[in-house]
Amino acid sequence: ALILKIEDRVAEISGAARHQDETALVGTLTPPQASGGISEHLGLHVDTNAAHWRFCTAIIYLSTLGAGVTGGETVFPVALDPQVEGPPDEASERLIEAAGELLDLNLDHTDKALHADETLKAREAATDLLAAADAATTGIRVKPEQGSMCVFWTRQDDGEIDRFSWHGGAPLHVEASEQSGDIFGWKWTLQKF
């Protein structure tokens, strides 16, 4: 009953009724890693799974990070901050362009773009997105807080993949003084696609 209540709430927020083509709720535990950024963790991607009906993702945060645990944000390096007025700056414009270049090449994950068989243009675009995600100088970062939910659209009204929806999970890091096996202070999520 709890899962159905969660799915009903996601349907209410997204404005789309549950349907048989949906992926079931996916539970994820993100443990800390020793070092590195998003590029060494999961990379960046758009949530479409080559399905034309997939237009929305909900990430439900089941935990708040414990003491001494940092990171874990859901990072949208291309998203424009609604608190900032005016046109995007030059760095943001380059990222918007890079995101579009990857989508024009039918690439939906930075790992695929960095593969040796891809063009230099694809590798440069992926590298730019990953560097921005790691630097945290552009875009939006959503901190995991127990009971909160991040909902975002991966397609535009015309069905095209939204270049602003590139995202990834920032890795968790634990301060040396806080090393413990307390998995309850790690990042726990449910995801609905």
C-alpha cells in the first residue's frame, strides 16, 4: 500500500496517471567513495531509455546525509537557475550547446560519449558537461533531504529530449574522522521514471 501511495503522489505531481509502460520504483543506496567527482562516479545522462513516452523522472530522497558525509546532490549542470534573471552567461551557453551536441549525436550518457569510437566533438562536449558538474559553478544542485522529492521533465512539449535535463548523482564523501559503517547516513532514494 505504501508503494502505491508513493506512485499515486508522483502521478499527481507529474500530471500523468500511472500506466503499464512505467518502470517500477527503483531503490538505490549510494555509499561513500574515497575520492573523485561525478565523472568517476556515475557520469551524466538524460532519462529516456529510448522510450518516447518517458517524459518525467521523480527522485524521492529517503534519507538525509549523516554527520561528516558530504556530496550526494542530484546535479543538473545545464539547468538554468530560476533565481538568476537575464540571459545565460557564456559558460552556461557553452554547456547548453554541448548538451545539444550530444543529443544530436544520439548520445544519452557521458560515458558513451567518452568512448574511443566517438568523435572528438562528442568527447569534448561530455568533458565540458562533466567538468561543470564537478566544479558546481553552473546549473542546479538538489541536496538529499529525507522526505523530499525532485521531479524534472526530460522531454519538451514537442517530444524532443530536453537538453537542460542532463543530470547525475554527486558522489558521497566521508570525513576521515567520521568513518563508520552506518549505512543509514548514506544516500537512499527511490526513483520513478
